[in-house]
Amino acid sequence: MTRRWFITGGTPGNFGMAFAEAALETGDRVVLTSRRPQELASWAEQYGERVLVVPLELTDAAQVQRAVRAAEEHFGGIDVLVNNAGRGWYGSIEGMDESALRAMFELNFFAVLSVTRAVLPGMRARGDGWIVNVSSVAGLVSAPGFGYYSATKFAVEAITDALHDEVAPQGISVLTVEPGAFRTNAYTGFADEPVDEPIPDYHDMLEEVRATFVGMDGVQPGDPRRGARAVIAAMAQDPPPRRLVLGNGGYDAVIDTLEKSLASIRVNETLSRSADFPT
């Protein structure tokens, strides 16, 4: 039985397209959303009725509801939701423009909630479905200059973990995916925009962050197609994992960070346990 996918963030050269093509390779059908659907017209034509491209501004909750309804009416339901859309940018915790950081939360976090909440009623009614939330290695490993982006992804991690347990009794499976550095167009914009930091003390740090991403653009080790296929393979496991880190560098960074965190927590076990009332 073929599955019906709803994938957000369909832009040529990004993970959304990789997920769509991986699903199509297995014989499934795909709804792909995009802010610029005209860019996907020629790509969609080669798949005929198996692909539906839906225009969508994810931060507009009413548009989200309409897009989900259109997908459900077109294919009769949604079996797999992939919350892929998102954007990252750099800035210091103290100095980043507040409107920019709030806009990042609107897209990276609140839009994920909007789409998920719109899709869940149909999945619950059928007693089956998959929700795949694309987080980031930055959702497990925070870094200077990317604190707010990491915060949006840490929030996705927390919500996804809770959702996993809430909907499991309804027959719905949930997976968090944490890609590392993958060869998508995500890094392209860094070369065109200078550091916009009002506090001089952070400027050099952010210039280094920007230079790192500019230098990696086009040579990232991660292959989006292989990453998308790995996600599909993880979904087929019995039982499937709760989360899947993608890429060698990302895997090593996550393991190192978690091991250091656990060691740090254990060092203070006595102090931690001393905070309860005496028994």
C-alpha cells in the first residue's frame, strides 16, 4: 500500500526535495509545499498525478489549514508528515535583532506546531500515521553565534519527545531527525549578507561563524538523498528509533556533547540529591 506524504519546505536543492524524491522512489505519493511553487513546476510534471505542489506560507495558520485540507482531499489523507521547513541565522544572544529572532521561532517552531496540529486529527481518525520533525544537530549541541537557532531546534526536540508518547496509543509514530552539515542550499545566503551585529564585542566571533559557513558551502559532507533514505530505513525498523542523527560529524558531535553533559551531571550527584527534604 502506497503512503501519502506531506512535506514542508520544498525548495530546489534542499532536504524537502530529497525527502520527496526518496518517497517517490518507493512508489509513494507526495504533497510538497513551497513559498515559490512555480520553481517546482517542471520537476512535478515528471511525476504526474503522484505529486501535488501546494503554495504555502507556513507562518500563516489559515494557509496551513487550507493546505492540509487540500492534501487530504486530493489524496484521501496524509500518512506521513515531514516538517522540514526552517531557517537558520547567526547573531549574539545579547545583540541579535528581536524581530529577527522572533521570526525564526515563528518558522522553525510555531509553524511546526501549526502543521502538526492540522494533520493529527486525520491520523487519529485512521489510527495510523507518521510525523517526522526535522530538527538539527544544533537541537542537541548549541554553539556560540547560533544560540537562538539552537533554541528553536531544542524546542522542536522537546515538543517531539512529548508528542511521541502522547500519540503512540493512537497508532501514530513520531521521529526526530538531526542532520549535521549537508550539501543543501542552506548555507548559500551567508556569503551575501554581512554580519549585522550592533555590539562590537561579538563582531569577530560572528565573522568567524560566517566564514566557517561560507567555507563549507558546496563541500558539506552530508548527502541529502542518502539522508532521506536513511530516515525511511529508520521508519521501517521494528521498533523505530525516537531520533536519528544524520552524518558522521553530527553523530560524533552529539555523542561527545551528551557524554560530557552526563559526566558533568554525575560529578554533582551529591549536591543534586541533597536538595530533597530529609527522609
